[in-house]
Amino acid sequence: MKLLKIAIVGPESTGKSTIAQQLAQHFNTVCVPEYAREYCKNLGNTYTLQDELNMFYGQKALENTLLPLARPPYIFCDTTILTVKIWCDHLFGDTPQEVKDAIQENAYDLYLLMDINLPWEDDPLRDFPEQRAHFMKIWKTELQSLNAPFQVISGLGDNRFQAALTALATAFGNF
């Protein structure tokens, strides 16, 4: 059975980590955590382009390391290197070509784009509570420019998890 790579993406504070972990647990498979979360703990919300590249390489390495441990049909990725592009464009006005190239080469079978309908939760690693709608538009634009299959996941609590399950069943059938 083919291993389907599912990316859980979206603006800050939209429940990406929660949904990624819930789905991995539900399907008894691997959840690739967000590398940047650990990396940024000591940066104090001051990022350089080199930090973004370090997060790019770290996320790629983490995903490649955990991929062989996944149990078909799914592996769930709590963010992707596309996040690095979005942050580089926002913070520095452009993205290094190696990141852009890797995004083209590293496709996912489905992106679950978490909607901004959850209340904002403060976290020292989150930066832009007032710009979630702006970043939601950017995510949609980026995914559309990649011709990537994606589904917006809305709802609160268990409804959000059920929406994610429904998106998977619609895309791939029931497993």
C-alpha cells in the first residue's frame, strides 16, 4: 500500500499540531513534528535568513528520518518547508532558490489547510495575531500556485477533527 503524505498547514494558532497528532494517533502512524518549534525556543522572535534556512534543512531532515517509520496508508506532517517560504517572503521579501526548488520537488498527496476560525492562543513563539486572515490568503495562494490538492478544515473541537477525517475519506476513501 502506498504511503500518502498529508501536510497539516496554515496560519499561526490554527490547531495544526493538535490535528496532526490526533490524525497520527487515529491511524496509528507517524506525526512529523514542526522542527521550527524547537529551533525557535531560544531566538526571542528575532529571525535571520540563516535561521529560516536552518529550519528548512531541519524540517526536511526530520521528515526524511521519520518517513520510514510511518505505517501506511498515511504519514502526517505538522507543517512543511512551504512554511519557510511564506516566512522568508514575509520577513525578508524573498526566499532562497534552494527552498523554492525543494518545494517543487517535495509534493504532498493532500494539504489540510487549517482555518482561522479558532480563537488565538498566546504563545511566545507566535508573532502575528492580527494578521491571520492575511496569512490565510497567502496559504491559499501558495497552494493554488503549486496546483496542490488541499482542503480547508474548519470547526471547533471534535468537529475540526471530524472535518479532517472527512477530507481524507473524500480524497482517498476509507481506511
